[in-house]
Amino acid sequence: MVRTPEDLVWWKFPRNVSVIVDNDSWVLDYAKQLVSAVGQTEDHAVLYQSYEDIQRGDIAFFLGCTKIAPEDVLSLHKKNLVVHESKLPKGRGFSPLTWQVLAGENEVVVSLLEMSGEVDAGPVIYRSQIAFQGHELCQELRMFQGNATLELCLQYLRAEAVPLAEPQAGDPSYYPRRRPNDSELNVFESLAEQFELLRVVDNERYPAFFDFRGHRYQLKIEKVGAASHEDESSRK
């Protein structure tokens, strides 16, 4: 993709930046941090939690949104951007970081891309990578994800000219939406075998659970510190 003469005109301070989160989730804390960081520059940023409230601007970041933005909303900004945690076009869809952790991946690509008519199919502007050690739980995974999102968005805004995007190449794959029932443990498997699932469960919104002897039980996980002795996985 190439820059247009119009891009050269509007890509100057001050710019009106919209940060949009359409649900009450953990992403909001990072959206507020982004608005605060933008506010310390010559740009002007506003946080929106409803599509109906969005005003016309230059750049819109849609972070952790669960609803498809209608065309009239997308027309309000020159650039509409989204962050997605996969090496696109592989891993389009829902909860990409969670699905990759469940698959045993500890290195995850984070992509900043332009929005298009198809979900997660727009051209990619930047890619970064986050790496885990394999012990991080849900809140820690979110911290890595949130910080990577902030860095990509700020990198975009710091660019001297409108950053160029490259169309996605290759065959896409898709992750399905995760449901609370996806947090079910198998009582006939060990905790070690199911540790990746325990890493991604949310103790409040979708806690781990299991059914046994006619009853349902919840199991919450919390990291309390380093182990006092070697665990089985570290022994030879």
C-alpha cells in the first residue's frame, strides 16, 4: 500500500485519536493508559465505550471489541486499527492468545492491522512478539498482551509519516469463540496435563470447574511464589 497526497496533509499534530472498547473488560485499563499517553503529546485522545457516542476523528483504535463496528462508525475516521495476537492470516477470530497458550505456545506474534470488511483480514502494519516462560497465569498473560498493545499503538502514532500496511498473504485459519464450558477440567487427567488450561482461566468470569459424583466443583488458581523444591517437570 502507498501513501496518498491526503495522507501527507492530515498526518500532522494535533490529531484526534479515538480509543474504543465496547465492553467492560480488563482491556479498559490499558485503553485508559493509551489515552493518557496520547494526552501527553500534541495529539488529543478520547475513550469511547459505545459506538453511538463516537465522534469524527483521524485515528481510531478498536481494542478488545466484541461487536463488529458498522460502516457508518468506520467512516468517522481516516484510519481504523485493531490489535490481534496471532501471525495473521493464521489465527483470525476469537481469543487468539488463549488458544495458542492452550496449544503449548509460549511465543506469540502480536499484529497491528487496519480494519476491513472481514474480521481480522485487513493489511498488517506492524508485528511484535511476546514470549512467556510457561508459568504465567491469566492476569500475567493479560499484562503482556496489554503492554504489547500499548507499544504497537504508540509506535504507530510516533511514526513520522502514515505507516504503510502490507496485505495478508496465505491461507487463513480461524479460532472459535470460547465459552465458560471451555474451562472444564477432566478429573481423569493430572493437573500437569491440564496446566495450560489452568493458566488461561479467569477465576471470576470463567473459572475452572469439574463435575464429579453428581456435583459440580470450581477450582481457582493463584500463584503464591516460587516453588520451595523442584517440581516433577524439572527432574531428570
